[in-house]
Amino acid sequence: MGNCRFLGLFLLLVSNAGWAQSADSLDWKITPYLWMVGIDGSATIGPIEQDVEVSFSDILSDFEIGGSVYGELGKGNHAVHIDYTYLRLRPDPNPLPSPPFPADSTIETKMTINIFEPAYNYRFNGLNSTSLVLGARYMDIEMRMTPNVNLPDLPPGLIPERGALTAGPNWWDYFVGVKTHNKIGANWDFEFYGTLGTGGSDLPWTLQATFGR
């Protein structure tokens, strides 16, 4: 399996959040959301190399199943959050290189993506204030590639085996971020959340805009 780099993430959240309003009690929030993501890299199994370049438009066209949820629990200046996303994508078949494969050979790809983010938030002025965020992000990407080769007898070792081939990287990134909170109406809040990190990805960064009701 080749490398894969997580480039960026923009989130638009539509939430039905619950908050405990007392400064002396626990506050909490659970938010399902929509998202945009960019991933760039490549996957290689034997002589077969498949680009891994996923834009938001690709996700819309190739989407099979998925979901995202954000949860936060805090008290006073301190809070923790967990963010989880699951996606399963099935792009259109791509042609295989010719030679060594016949000209009409293709490869079908199914991609499964898991993103898990736990983080600590230090809220400078308690609930609904600017926060410093320290956290980690686990990325797991599995590629299932099925060659469709119209040739009865392939040369030995051309592909590892007949049928589907499965491989995929997983890694941790570590980041620091800032989260702001603004009241924009009687029933609406707006949050901005940005992070910059290091780890298995190539300079991972995120930007998040949150509208909550």
C-alpha cells in the first residue's frame, strides 16, 4: 500500500445541541453534521497503482454510506470532545495500464474511511468562550481493489491473486487548535475551529465552521 495524505477538512454543522447552563454543572453537546474533505495519495498492490485523490465532489458522486457525529462534555474551563466520521465510497471503475494488461481491463475500487478525533479543550472563560484545543486524530483508510482482466492466463506474479485485493494505511496525527464561539441570534450560535498538526499525514490542517441552533 502506498502513502495517503490528509489535506484538509471543512465542516458545516447543523445541530440540535443540548447545553447545561449552570457554570457549576456539566455541559454537553451532541451534533450530527455534513462535511467536506480532501485526500491525496496513492495505493499500490504489485504492479497496480491506484491514485487516492478524493475531493468533496467525488464524495458526493461516489458516496455509498456514511455519517458523522460530534460530542462534547465539559465543566467550567475544561472540556473534552470526540469527533467520529465513517464513509464508504465506490468510484467508477478505472482503466488498468496497457501493457501489461489488455486494453479493456479495468479496476473497481471501494474505499472505507474512518476518522476518530479525541481532544481536550481549555475554555478561557468557561462555557461558550474561546478555547485552546490539544488533540489527536486517527485516520484509517481501506482500499478494496477488484481487477477485471479479460485474459485467461495472466503471467505469474502480475497480481498477487485473483479476485479482490485489500490493503490500507492507518496512522495518528497530533494537533493544536483554536475554537471560538459567537452568538448570532436568539436561537443561533456560530463557532470557528481551526487546527494545525503533525504525524502520519503531510502537514494536516483543518478548518471548521459551525452553525448551531
